[in-house]
Amino acid sequence: MANVPTELKYTKDHEWVQQTGADVVRVGITEFAQRQLGDVVFVELPDKGRVLEAGDPFASIESVKAVSEVYAPLSGTVSACNDELDANAELVNDEPYGEGWLIDIKIDDKRRLDGLLTAAEYEELVREAE
């Protein structure tokens, strides 16, 4: 079973969401997702200020196996990007829940956080996928 921190929320597309402010969330991909990708070699992130709609692709992650899209878990505006990934894309593999985060989003409606998966619900989803 993959590492699934209980304090985070999750999506069915294997993104994690951490509320870091009243209306700001940090987004990354889960340990399960990075394992499926294999060794990450490049991450393309959106520009700060880009407006995202929930479900829209916002980033591409290139690994030795494939290129995968990452989808916005919530609607809002990109308020920060992890520029460290430009030089160290492998942080997505090494620390998916830490230094391997992707973006921060200033979300439009924080009530939408309630619609994301809990750690227990995400663990069940991963169990079914393995």
C-alpha cells in the first residue's frame, strides 16, 4: 500500500491537496502516481496567475515511461509554482508529499474541498487499482 498522509485530501486522478491558507491549497501527485510513472525527468508547470477550472489539465510530467497530464482538483488561480522542479524534477519521485509539490492554487470556493477524497477513500481507490 502506498503512503497516504491522513491530513491531505485526494482526487481520483491521484493528486493530493493540502490546505495551506484560508483560500489557498498546495497540489502534488501521490506516491502511488509517481510510482506508476517511474523516474520523472521533466515537469512542465503553468504560469503563475493562470486561471484553472476543476478537471482541466494544468501540468505535464514526463518520465522515462510516458508523459502524463496532471488535472486541477479545484477551480482557482495559480498563486505559486514549484520552480525547484525545473532543475530537480526527481523531487516528484523522492518527496511527492514534500519538496515535490507542483503548484499552489488560490481557490474560488473552499467548500469544494469537501468533495475531495479522504485518505481512507483514496486508499480504497488505490487498493482497487493495484
